[in-house]
Amino acid sequence: MKDSGGADPIETMNDDTLTRYLLGALPEAHAEHVDELSVVDDELAARLRQVEDDLLDAYASGALTGERLAHFESHYLASPRRRTRVAFARRLMAAVDSEAPPNPRPVTTGSRTGTRMRGWLPASLAAAAVLFLSLGAFLVVQNVQKARLRSGLLTAQRDAAAEHDRAEAAVRRLDEHQRAAAMATPATPVIARRDTLVSIALVLVPQTRSAGPVPMLSVTPGARAVPLDLQIDGAVASSYGAALKDPATNEIVWRSAPLPTPRRSEHPSISVLVPATLLKTQHYAVDLFARTANGNSQLAGTYAFEVVRR
């Protein structure tokens, strides 16, 4: 993706720009541009993940200070999902500290070795060399342990999140089928609706740097509408609106009618019905906008998914 001057916008986004984006310190227009690119460009998404890992490590170790610390605590920690990542980073730091070997002690040598050392190097230089080698070995061991612990914790986090999402989706599908069965009459069985609406909603979470593979949606012939459940990260607004966007052209191909406020729950979500005739075999993104009390709209999240037509 190139800008009007021919430069690649991804190359112009250095680590400082991505850090300010994560801290909510970028202008709104610039932040929305980073939002869109992080969904459609794998290279930028990988860089964003690395910058966020470094930011979490800095905060967990106490190295984050001044204005960046203030932005981190006021903006980054406002999200429950991000607070969970911070808790993991702190536990990781504590685990690394507990696994660190004791301070290396100077190696003592016998009188014969000491005589030889005095013949080659001053005593102070020999001690410095031994200390340098011991410190190097300690740092190598610490980095290996840190990498193993981080990998294990991230794997456990992904597995727990996936299991939680599957359980919520199963409960939601059961509720939908029960409501449909209660409303159906003998002349109009529920099974007759299979050619008009995809019965199982695709559950989507807001796109972040830590998001996994893009969810895939299979659309069968004859389907007229596709239900999407968009999980809300943060405070719940009074009403919402959704826009379906083609990431290849960055064009909006469909807008929803005003959506009602979702029910209050630990993981609130809002349902959107997208016309199936608009969907082709490709990637899509749904922008969810929250309407504030003064009538303005604010981007509440971007949800990416892939469509496969049967």
C-alpha cells in the first residue's frame, strides 16, 4: 500500500510511532490508519506485536517512567484484555527472577596457578576476565529461561482464551436454537429457515497485535444473511453502528442500521446481520462505531474475518 507521494507508509512507522499508537498518544486520523494497516498487513502486525512485548516488559520491570508511564496507565490499562496481558508479563518477570542462578563467585586458584597468572597478567586483569566470562554465561542462561517461560505462558494464554470462546459460542448457539424453537409453529418448522439464514453466528473479537489467525466463515448457497457476534472491549455505549469494509480497496460496502445496546455481562457482545449476497471469497473487516451522548461516533473496534463461498 503506497501513499500519494509514492512512499510506503509502513516504512515510515518507526518503533516510536507504534509505541505512541499503543499508548493512545497519536492523532485520531493517524491512529485509525495504523488500525487499518495492522489488520491487512502481516509485516506491520508482527512489528506491532514486538513493540507491545517490549512495552509490557518495560512496564513489568519498572523501566517505564514519565509521560509514557502516565499514558500506559491511563490508556493501555483501560482495556480488560490488556490488563490480563500486563498480569502475565508481571508473572513472567517474577518467574524469571526466581529461576535466576545465584551471583557468580570469583574463581580461586592455587598458588601454582596464581604464580603462572602473575607471570602473564596482573592480578586485577585476571579477576576482571573471570568475572566477565561468568557474567556472560549467566546472561545466556537467563535469556534461555526467559524465552522458555514466555513461550509456555503465551501458549497457555492462547489455549485458555480459545477454550473460553468455544464455551461462550456453544452457550449462545443453544440459546438461539431454544428461542427459535419456542417461536416456531407446526406449519413453519425451524429447519425451513436453513436456506435463508446461517444458523450459527461467527464470534469475533477486536483485532489487536496479539490476535491469532483470522476466523473463517463458510457461506452456503441460498443464505441471505450472516450473523456476526462482535465482542466489545471496554465500556458499553448507548448505541452502535457497523460498517463492512473491503480491506483490499479500503472501501465501505455496507452499513448497518443503528444497533441496540447489548446486555450487560462479563463479555458483552453485539449481533450484526450482514447480507450474504455482498460477501465474496476474500478477507473482510467490520468497523464497530459507538455513538456517544453528544451524537458523535467513535471507533470501538475492528473485526477481521475471511469468507469462503461454497
